[in-house]
Amino acid sequence: MSSGKKTLLRIYFIIWTLFVLDCLLYYFKEISLRGYYSDVVLSWLWLISNFAIIIVFWKKLIAKLLLVAITITFAISIIAMMLPFYALLLSSTSLGLYQNKDLNQNYRAQIVGYSAMGYPWLEVIEKKGILEKRIIKCTDSQLMNDNLDIKIRTAKDIIFKSETDSTLTLTLFYGGPNKTVTLDKNTGKITAVKNN
């Protein structure tokens, strides 16, 4: 095997390991790489590196099996009402991102939707160096909203108001009326909602 192919394999296994680790950490601990687009870039690097391996090692049986596995995975995701396919598409591109805002040096907030059937939700993410952890996920139904026109997905801005040891207060800005939400950092639940 040439040195170029060995280098490509090393790069592939590094990307593959980072991708799998990122997926496992997010699934079990809600920890991911810092920033919305870092996960998107990692997903695309993983997909591109798979096809690079398939092309370079096409004569090997393992490359053909990898192509079959990728094709079958995409086919299965489309068959089931395309729901897994939409989730993959929306989470690995910016199509699922409605809003992304740095609140301060410790937190960022984003409004995302990765489902063709569900509504977007608000996430508050704590920055921890090159990693970050989702500490709060808030949906429309949790806002206990009596005004049906005020939805998370229609917010024009997310404004940091205050923080205590256990709570975080944000204002979802709509241009009036706005909604100020106090969230428990430990449980991720809403403790108070105020229309203003």
C-alpha cells in the first residue's frame, strides 16, 4: 500500500472516530463540538471521507460493502415516511437552524427543528472550551402560552436578561408582545413565564 493511501486511511479513521464520538456524546450526554456548524462540518467531512475511501479502494471488497451500507442506510431512512432522512438532512445542514445567537461568553442559544412533523424548539447551550453541552430544551407547549401567535420559531431575537446559580432568564423578542422565560439550569425546565 502506498504512503498516500496509508495517510488517507489515517485521516479517515481520525474523522470516523471523531464523528462516532461526537454522536455518542450528544446522544448520551448532550455534549457536542462547540458551535452549530462544527457538527455540520464534521458530518460532511465524514460523508466525503467515506466516498474518498470508496473511490481510492474500489478494488477492495470492503469499499464495495461500505458503499452498499451507505446506500441501504439512506434507502431505509427514506422508506419510513422519509422522517429519518429529513432528520439527517436538517441536522447536517443549516436547513434545520432557525436562529443561532451567542448570549454571552458562557452560553449560546439556538432555535432548531430537525423533524418534518414537529415544531422547532429553543436550546440553551453551555460553552465548555472546544465542547459544549445542551442544558435546556424548551418547546412551544412548555411556554404555557395563551397567545397562539407567539411561537418559539417566530422569535426575531433571543436576549440574555440575567443569571443566578440555578436559573437563566431570557427574553424571546417578537417586536411586542415579548416573552421573558426563566429556566432552571439543573433540570432544564421552565420556572416562570412573563409576557411583556
